Amino acid sequence: MSKQEEKYNRRRLKSSYITTIVSVTLVLLMLGVLGLIILHAKKLSDHVKENIGFSIIMKEGIKEAEIIQLQKTLDATNYVKTTEYITKEKAAEDLTNDLGEDFISFLGYNPLLPSIDLRFKAQYANLDSLQTIENKLLKNKNVKEVLYQKSLVNLINKNLRKISLILLGFSILLLIIAIALINNTIRLSVYSKRFLIRTMQLVGATQGFIRKPFIFKSIMQGIYSAFISIVFLAGIIYFSQKELPELIDLQDLNIFLILFGTVILLGIIISSFSTFFAVKKYLKMNTDRLYF
């Protein structure tokens, strides 16, 4: 083989290697962006649920110590995220600010009652759970009534379920497309080395021995591609936070660790499995078919 032909083959191999990495990187980046949207949608969903208003109106003449005791009891439950004790004076002040005028001076007294505002953990912010909690609270002799918008709670949960199903369906479709794209890219890469595979078979190499360098190389390609896509994802996250500072409240280090770990895992798994089956195909192929 002449030096010129050898240099040409090296360029082809290098070009094929780079093309595979670029292709896999783009697909993993696409999956990563989708994962970022899904994980943030979950955080946003929880944020909305955890801000549903729920107020416990206390009876007239209840001692403050009894209200604080009830508040502490609620704080100790597994379904309450935060509580806030609203005194009669604080309730009057808030209503005055909302109305823009002093209604107490007009009425001559403060008709408002003390209350406790609750915010529930996301998994309990649904109509069934809230109804159960309401019934339990109304059995307390110091509680006059419980206020929350049932229709709003139902609407929020209904819309969130629809959005979740749409995202799930889109995610599955995109994952199938991504696997197909990576598989085709790697099959083309292996196709260019089909004669090398046959040569190794002819000199007595076992199937496992032939597969090993291909799979190792594909795993490294998957890792390189994953890390490149993670760098791009980090850039997208950074610029998103810069343009929309509100997103910072939804950020969670665990979310990013899960996302980056998943991208690396997908890069390794899809690349190695695609290579395994592509090499297997040429190991079993007749010599005549290698030319087509």
C-alpha cells in the first residue's frame, strides 16, 4: 500500500470517528434539552401545587396559645410544607391594603377572625387529599371553617396531568428517534470496517476478540459525546438563568446531577449496544454480500 493511500485511509478513519462523535453529541444534546424541560416542568408543577391557598379560619375568642399549638401540630404533619399564623390585626392590615381604604374606621370594629394559612407538599395538593384534611380539621372545636378554591385545585391538577402525558409521549417518540439516529450513524461507521472484520475472522480471531475493540471504541465515543453535550447543556442553563432570573428558584443541584448522569449513561448504552449488533451483523454475513 502506497504512503498516499495510507494517509487517505487514515483521514477517512479520523473523519468517520469525528462524524460519529458529532452525530451522537447532537442527539444526546437534544435528549438532554428535553430532559431539562421535563425535570423543570416537574419542579414548576410542584411549585404551583405548593402555592395553592388553604386557610383555616379560627372561631371568635380563641386564645392565641391554642392557635399556636394547632399551628405547631400542623407543622409536625407529613403533608404540610409551611404554615403562617395570621392575627386579626394582620388580616385587617392586608385587607386595608387590598381595598385601598380603612374599612375598620367605617365599620367601627374589626370583623375578621384569626387564621392559619397552609401550604401543602406537592403530592398532597390534590382534591382527595385536601378534602380528607379539611374533614379532619373541621372536627377541631376551635376551627370555624376551611377555605380553599376546590375548582382551582381540580383545574390545576387536570391541566398538569395533560401536560405530563404530552411530555411523556413526546419523550418516548424522541428517544426512539434518537436511538435510531445513533444506531444508523454507528452502523455506517462499522460498515466502513467490514473488510477488516472479515480479515480478522480469516486469521482465526474469535467473535469476542473482534467485538472488543469496536465496543470499547464506541463506549469512549459515547463518553466523549456525552461530555461535549453536557458542556452545551451547562451553557444553555447558564444563559437561561441570565435571561430569566426567575428560573433560579426552580434550580436544584440534584436535578442537574441526574440529568448529566443520564446523558452519560445513554451515550454509553446506546453506542455500545448499536456497535454490538452492527458488528454481529458483519460477523455472520457472507463474503459476497460484503461488496453490496
